Amino acid sequence: MSKVAVITGGAQGIGKALGERLGKDGFHIVISDMNIDLANKTVEAFKNNSIDAIAVQGDISKQDDQFHVVDQAVKQFGSVDVFINNAGIDQVEAVEDITPNNLEKIFNVNVFGTVYGIQAATKQMKKQENGGKIINACSIAGKTAFQLLGAYSATKFAVRGLTQVASQELAQFNITVNAYCPGIVGTDMWDRIDAGMVDYKGQKPGEAWQEQVDNIPLKRSQTPEDVAKLVSYLASEDANYMTGQAINIDGGIEVH
């Protein structure tokens, strides 16, 4: 019987690439996303490529929504074998400029949302004979500092800590918990960072991005598909003995 993978924020970007790869690996795919129209379009594209998938509207910062997507996955496919806390947001601003509203918003999504995802997945996986795998989106910003990403970095350090604690607490139920830590991915986030550097450092548009790419030992920016290859491993039986890890997939930027 095919296994089932739930992916939050799966309608586009890295989340969509995760769904494509795991679908090709034989998983049924459940996409949770706030933008249900875009999620439905992604599901349609998946089905055109012979990937069995459904879309569920959900806001990860709401605990009930995280439990709802698990319920829908079980209703449609019978289990949740892999739950990927992929959805998240970024903020680009100096530490001295972070507002209470912005700090609350990013922690509600990136940290609270991860906690709620772990809780929802755990409730279902404890019922299953074979347990399951929880995979969290961390970042190299959860291991080292990047200017203008103070709040974002704080949330990703928190995700790394949650990953380690949850892995210890859930091992007895045959549930593993790991995280993937991407580097410089060509997404809207880095467009915003680049724009922020124009004001913060006086750089020209595109300079901050190119500076980061030039510092990558492999000398190219990262694609969502690069991330998906690592997550494919973490979701597979080959990773059954791995838990509590936050693994870099960044072209060699962070080597500590």
C-alpha cells in the first residue's frame, strides 16, 4: 500500500518540489496551503503527472487547521506516514527595527505552526503500527547569523530545538523527527533580502544576491529540487535510524 505524505505550504516553491519528488517516490500527497486556488492548481498538475494528491486549505498558525489536514489525509488515504512542516514566512529587517506585531506574526507561523504540526502528526502516528516520520523546515539561518534576518533566524533556531526534543520524546512510538536546512534558494525571500540590503548596506539591486551566490563553494544558487532530494531520503525507509538531526543542504556554505 502506498504511503501518505502531508506537506504544509505545498502549493508552490520548495513545498511544491517536495510534493513532486515524493509523488514520484510513490507517496499519496496531501497539500495544505492557505491559498486553496493555487493548491488546487498544483494538485491538478500533480495528477497530470500520475501523482495521487488532494488539497486542503489550512493556516498552520491555527492548531485546529493542522489537526484538520491530518483528519482529511486519513479520511482520503487511510494514514499519515510523513508529515512535513514546510510552510513558513520570512522577515527582512534589522533587529533594532523589529516591531512587536512582526515578531508575533513570524513566531506564530514558524514556531507555533511547527509545534501544531508535530502535535497533529503525532496524534495520528501513535495510532499506526509503523509510527511515522515528521520532517521540519529549518534553515542554515537556524545555525548561523545573517544580517537582517534576526527574527527569522530566531524562529529557525527554535525549530531546530523543537526537532531535537520531539525526536527524543517520540522515539518510543517509532516516530522519527528530522529537519532540512536549505541555503540560498532562488525564491521571493531572497528578492526581499536583496531589496533590504539596498537600504541597509547601500548596495545596488542584485548585489546582495550575487554576493551570497559567490560565497557558495559549489558556485551556484540552490533550487527547490535540491532540497527535495534530501527530503526524499528523510521520508524513505533508508532514514529509519536517523532522528533528531537538522541536515544542511546548502552547497557547502555552513560547515560547522
